[in-house]
Amino acid sequence: MTPFRRLAATAAVLAPAATFAAPVTVQLAGPDGQPLAGAAVAVEVHGRAAKTTTARAEMGQRDRQFTPQLLIVQTGTAVSFPNFDTVRHHVYSISPIKVIDIKLYAGTPAEPIVFDKPGVATLGCNIHDRMSAHVVVVDTPLFARTDARGQATFDIPAGEHTVKAWHAGQRSATLQSLRLDVPADGGTRTLTLTD
């Protein structure tokens, strides 16, 4: 075997081990130790793209409610706001990560809104006070909403990573940052939010 072929064969054997990802379940708990259902959770893996320029998402209005009420997107995602109701809505946000003011409209506005900073944007409707929703923007393509047990599962390589999390019951609109140590065989890791 030539030195070049030997090197290529060695690289082929080592490459899968270097990129191997195991299923890891992140269990989010609140300060009281109870599982946090419906929370936003994202895993930042070193070397993965923080931003996107191609992702699209939708935050609709139906039955005078935002749908979904929690939308999680990667930084750089263009979000459209279709109105499926027979009444017009006026969508706004005064959140530091994105100020939005879509005046009274029906149908779908021509231009989507690009969420270009990580964090939490709280949305409302100037016409219907009971309407509210949140867009959680994260610097990673690995994100999910926790299930009824406060869990979300990701395929993550072994190592030390960062989890960003947020839930509607916390006092601040800031993503909490937590350390996540992932062993080679994956498993379940419980993380507790402080707010």
C-alpha cells in the first residue's frame, strides 16, 4: 500500500470517530426542581454555524391568537406573519433584539422579518390585547421545544457544549446559558434553570 493510500485509509477510519454524535436527552427543570414543559432549548456545538441566511419560518395568527405561541429559530431566519383571521391584526414588538411594527393588515405582509440577533422577542397585537407570543432566536441549528416531561433529544458529539434555554414563566426575557457535558455514549442530562 502506498503512503498516500495508507494515509487515506487511516483518515477514513478516524473520521467517523471524530464526528460521532450520540443521542442526548436534555431534561430542563425549574428552580423548584419540576420539569419545564414547553421551554425553548438549544445546544451550541463548537464549530457549527451560528447564523443562517436561508432559513424560513412562520408565525401566523388564527382565531385571534398567534400560532405557534412559542417559535424557536436560528439567528438570521426570515419569519413571515400570515393572518388567517377575517379581522386585521397589528403585530408589534419592542424587544431589544427586534423592534417590529406591522400595521393593520390581512393576508401575508410582502416582506418577512429577519431575526438577526439572538435572544427573546415578545410579540403582541395592538388591536387584540390578549394576543401574545414569543420568538426565541438562537445561535445554533440545534433547537427544540421541551415535551410534557421537560425533555428534548439531540444528536450531539461528546464534549463540553453550551445550552441556551428560556421558558415563558421566567421573569426575564434573557436566554439562560448552561454547561452541558456529553459523554461518548450520550444519555440524559438534567439542567436546572435559575429563573
